[in-house]
Amino acid sequence: MELELDTTGAFPIARLSGEVRSEDGARFIEELHPLVSQAGSKLAIDLSGVAWLDSAGLSSLINIVTRARLSGGRAILSGPTPFVAGVLDVTNLDRWFEIVPDLEEAARRLADAE
């Protein structure tokens, strides 16, 4: 998994690419937890480059979004690839996550939350 953080804008963007596997979970949590642990935090997670993810990768996404919600913040998933969208659909997590088609929509929603 490749993880690129962009913290230059109004809210951080985590761009994921490649395959998100169980061995990536600790790094994923270590780098993203601080971004969503503060009250009112906002995070966009760009999934447009993710070709594949396993159950541990899915669990990491759940963990980050849950942490954001518990701290009164918000984490939005953006641009899932067809494979990732299929996984979210089959697991019914597409109803639990806030998912948008692209980063522009994520930015609009996060700005509206202010």
C-alpha cells in the first residue's frame, strides 16, 4: 500500500493506492489516527488508487471512521474503485460509510460541515 498525506489544504487528504493488506494496518492506523483524534477533525480518504483490499484493510477504514465519529469529527471515503465499491456493497458498509465520487464532493461536504 502506498499512503500519501496532503495536509496543505483546509482538511487533510489521505491518498491510498495499491493493495491494502493486513500488514498495512498498523501503518494506516499510526498515520491516520492522529488526524481524526481531535475534536471536530475532518479527513478525506481517497480510494481512487486502491486496486484491492482485504478484511484487515476494511477494518482499518472502519477504525479510522469510527475514531473520527467518536471525536466529533468526520471522515469521508472518496472515489472508491469498482473493486472497493463492490466490497463495500457486499458487506453493506456502503450504508455505514459516507462515500462520495471524488475529492471535490468530499471538500464540498466537509466545508458544509463548518
